[in-house]
Amino acid sequence: MDIPKSHPRYESLLKREKIVEALDKGILAKAGLIAHGRGETFDYLIGEKTTDIALESIKAAAALLVLAENPVISVNGNTVALAKEDVVKLAKELNGKIEVNLFYRTREREEKIKKEFEKEIENGEIRLLGVDDANKQIPNLDSLRGKVSEEGIYTADVVLVPLEDGDRTEALIMMGKKVISIDLNPLSRTARKSTITIVDELTRCLPLLIKYVREYKNKSRDELEDIVNNYNNKENLKRMLNYIADRLKSLEID
Ligand code: PTJ
């Protein structure tokens, strides 16, 4: 569909097109449509912009990623549909590891997602894990998300989890890992259980995350550790909820 650039909701409609296209291609789970709609609702409440509160999480996340020894970016259908290019860019700034980890896991979807990353894999810049090598099991996790790659999520020290349901984060934390999540819903289980939660829209915050990762590579370990240690996720989520509440109270309907 040709969406006119002049449409007041152009960006939002474009994202919907990408989501629907990914469903048609067999990349997106049907439930991914519902997840996207929920995200849109929270984005409305936030004001469809990256808040200063989210920016603090993005900076802490960037510091943690630069400090990490074995970071892995986990991707699901929605992430591939909306932000494949930026996920690749971020992985290239790190150790190149991306792992496919699906809740509605089917061989067909895994293969289709793998194909989406083919060019980067061929260039040898990206290691796409989790498709042919998901031989390990996350303890205390019964869903299919529990199947992970040894080289990837299983041995990772930091896992970046863009938008998902909340059964995995807790299990990863119990394994001693640090989890960075990107989730527009500050009340979600994932948001509450993560080490760092970025309450922002995926495609809006990834370029910022890439920018700070690049910048922070020039910082010392001490400086990076200070950024991480001064960050408090519970406090950040509370501020986000207050921000939404205050914003809604002050809105005028014209
Ligand atoms: O591809 P699969 O099989 O792994 O399945 C993926 C989905 C997303 C279907 C599955 O993980 C799921 O059902 O997730 P939930 O429980 O709907 O949670 C998705 C969360 O992401 C919700 O809290 C949404 O508010 C949030 N969200 C949706 N779109 C975005 C988002 N957060 C940031 N940016 C978005 N674009």
C-alpha cells in the first residue's frame, strides 16, 4: 500500500505495513499483531517520543553492552519485521552475535528469519545462532523459548531482549545473566524483571543505542561501571509510570 508521506500518522502506518508484510511472509507470529497493537497503545500514552527517562536506560544499556564479554541480541518475529537492519548494525558494533529465539517456534519461521539475515551471514559479519544449534535448555522455562544456543544465550553474560512476553527474562536472571529489555509497557513482567528496561519504541531507541555504544567504546571501564552502577531500574520504571500519569492529567482535548 502507498502511504502518503503527508499522512499525520505516516510513521505508525509504515510500521503496521512492515508488520503485516512480515505476517504474509511467514516471519511474524499471528500473536505478533496483537503485541504490536499493545505497543502502539503504550506509545500513545508515552507521547510517541523517547523520554529523558528512557534515554537514561539507553545509556546504561549501552555501557553494559560495551562492558559485556559475550553479549547476545535475541530476536523474535516482531523485531525482525521492524528493525532487522538496526539489529545487524548493533551486532556489528558488538561481537556479531544474534540469536533467533521464538515463543511460537516453528522450523518454517526459523528458516524464514534466517533467510532475512542471509547477506550478513555470508559476509561473515554476523553469527546467526539459535536456528540449527538450539541444543541447550534454559532451566525453569517450559516454553519453546527455553531452547537456546550454547554459543549464544546459554553462555552469554548480557542478553538484549527486544519486545517479548515475560516468561524468559526471569529465567535468564536466575541463570546469573544481565538482561536488557526494550518494552513500551513499563508494567510488563519483562520490564519489571530486567536488569535494565528501555521503555521506548524499538525502532526509535535502537539508533540511539547504537550511537551510545559507539561513543562509549572510548570510555574507560571505570566510567562505564559508574554509569551502570548509578542506574536503578525500579526507580526508572516508577519515574516512567509517573511521567505517563502526569502527562495524561495535563492533556487537553481540543
Ligand atoms: O516471534 P515470537 O514467536 O517469539 O512471538 C513474539 C510475540 C511478540 C508475539 C510474543 O513475545 C508476545 O506475545 O509478546 P507480548 O506478550 O505481546 O509482549 C510484547 C511486548 O512488547 C508488550 O509489552 C508490548 O507493549 C511491547 N511492544 C510491542 N511493540 C513494541 C513493543 N515495545 C517496544 N517497541 C515496539 N515496537
